[in-house]
Amino acid sequence: MHKVCEGCGVKLQNEDKQKIGYTPKMEASLCQRCFRIRHYDDVMISMKQGIDSDEVLSKIAMMDALVVWVVDLFDFEANMMKGMNRHLAGKDIVMVATKRDLLPATLSDQKLGNFILQRLKALSIVVQGIVITGDLVEHPQREVNNSIDEILYAIDHYRNGKDVVVMGMANAGKSTMLNALCGKKTLTTSRYPGTTLDINKIEMDGYVLYDTPGITRMDSLLTHVDDHLLKTIVPAKALKPRVYQLYEDQTISVGGLVRLDMIGGSKVSCVAYFAQGLKLHRSKQEKADQLWKTHMGDQILSPAMSNDVNDLQKYSYTMTHDKIDIVIHGLGWFCISGDVKALEVYVPKETNVSMRKAMI
């Protein structure tokens, strides 16, 4: 029987340093990749595109278990799975919404809950229960943090004597949640998508918890950006809204990753929700083309995935509500309100953009 890494679940091997599961000592409990992530915040082999999502869903569908679906509130749209109930027919599903602590404290839980229910209804996704959680990395057991108790209560209420399988998109926080539930940091966690590489089995009191590999979204910026940029673009602390009041055609640039043009507006409010490490640059829309041709990837418009504006694709929108979000999958969002005729968004070609009624 092959020994597996207790951090990511992959089979250990000591033959090929370039393949997953490598360890110089077969008696080790962690593969070298998990060891370096855990101790040095370093990833050697990126597996963010190496997981077969259909295979993961097929395995889950065959399990007689309650499904705990972990969803990243910060990256909510990229975590949605259209047709999930069809793939998991007959399964009871509980959503655990993580990273509540990244969202502004001014957003009430009631408003956040209503937002989640509206988005699920719009996407025809049915779940039996929803648990909103936060601060699972640093303070899961803090007296004022009821997240763990609420997750355990939901599991006990809905599992009906079955085992429990945890699923979600890469970087949603599955392993972090399970470590908090177990009270120890056994599973490898990091900001790098795709940290869990195989199904991990965890014995609980009266049932088994299964941690599964993160499902890859090929239209998320996180799937394609270089790993060394993740420290900059993935938020580690509460978002601080950056507010812009605009009275003419304007452009807001997020590093060299996103360009938002707001055209035909006389009085527009734009609030940006992105990691604090990302620089935002405001400019006149009429000068945006030249700005990006000249400065994409340099000190003004960085970080960037490319220095060529031809590597960007454009999305066009008009206002459908008084207040909308323009969401960049894997990166963050703009909240826009006011009188604006047209919105044009430029992002790397692999990245999806969506519009929704405002979360906040």
C-alpha cells in the first residue's frame, strides 16, 4: 500500500523530483511540496490546472454522503457552479461561505445572506442550508467566533447518519475549514490554488470527512497568473473600499491586469474592492489607450500578465440596476452607481468578467 502525504493526499514517491508526491525520505509524513508550502510559503510544482474537475465531481456523485460546498465570499462568482444539482443529483448540499472577515464590517450578515439567496436563485442552485463563516485561519476558536459550532451543527442536522464530503473551487478554503473543524493544522493550506491534490480521509466522531481537490475554473485569473503574484492579488486581510467620484469619462486601472472605462457619465461613484497590494490608477478615458500601450507592465501599470495590450479582451456593459458590481473572476470587483452610459472592461484573455446587482 502506497503511503500518502497527510497534507495534500497525493501518493508519496522518491523517484522524480519534478513530479507531485516527491519526498527525499519515504518515512516523511509530507511530500516536499507541502513541506515547503507549510514552512516557507513556497510552491514548487503548480497544480492549479492539474486537477480533472469532472473526475472530482464524478467521485463525489458516487459517494453516499452529505456534500459540504465551500464557497469563497470574496470570489463568489468564480465559485458558483451552474448545473451543480444536475451533477450531484439526489445529494443534500450545505453551503459554507468562507472569508466573511475579508468583507467590510459595514455589510450586515442579513444583507449578505439575502445576496447569497438571490444569486443562488438566479443560478438555479438549490442547497439545504447556508453557513456564513470567517476568520478560520487565525482565530477559528475565538469566543466571539461561532463559525465552527455552526458548521458542526449544520453537518449534524443534515447528514442523516452519512459521511461528509467537502468540495469547492481551488482556493475556496476547504482545507482551512477542515483544519479548524479538527482543531489541528494537518492539511496543507496556502494562497496557492490547487493545494489539495487527492481525496483526504479524516476520521471524525461517528463519521468520516473527505477533503477533495479544488475544482479548477479555467476562466479565473487565479488559474493563469504566475504564482509569485498571488501574494499581491489575493487579499489576506479585510478589504478597504477605495472610492472614486467621477464627473467625466474616466478610466480606473488595477495594476496592469484590469482596465475599466466609464463612458458618458456626469456623476458616477465607483468603489473598488481589491487586495490592498494592488495599485489603482485613475486617468482620463480619452488617454487610456496611450497610457496602456506605453505603461502596461511597468511601474505605473503593474503587476501584469503581459506587456502587450493585444493580450487583453474587452467586455461591454450598460447599467441594469441603480447600483451594480463588475466582477473580475479571481481578483475582485468594482461597485458602480450613478449616471453612466457605458462600461467597458479589459482583462487578460483567459479571465471572465460578470455583472451582478451590488453585493454591498
